[in-house]
Amino acid sequence: MISQQHGQHSDRPMVVTSLEDADGFRCVDIFVRPDRTFGFKEFRRDPEDAGRWTLVGDYSHQSYSTKDEAFRAAATSLPWFAETIEYGSK
């Protein structure tokens, strides 16, 4: 996703947090929409894809009031993500 540049308005969501697993092969982007609701998407990066991120889980149809709610929903929906954030907090 493309973030907004200073002084420009966009109707596209803006990524506010992007968290990778320890191996750097999976990622969750938490984003905010122009209406100030939040959502998330899941990506993976494979060597055969030249290191590009590929969307593997589009949860953007779900809407959350806060960044923390979106973060918790991602952890509930994605077991690997829950393990990653649990590991990172130790």
C-alpha cells in the first residue's frame, strides 16, 4: 500500500504497522482507511518470487474501530502471527 504524501489526500488505506515473522517470510499489514477504521492483510515472501510480497490473506473486508482491535483480530485469525508476537514479547 502507498502511504499518503504530505499535503495530499487519498481515498486509499494507509499502512500504519507492518510486522514480519522471525524468518522474514510472512507479514501482516495493519492499515487505516480514510474513514478512520482499521483492517489487516497477510502477505508472504518466497525466494522463487524474487523476494516480492504476495497477498495470501485478504481480511480487508473486516473493519475495526482501533488499531489494537485489528491487531488482536489478526492474531486470532493467523496462528503464526500470534506465535510471532508472543515470541517477540518475551
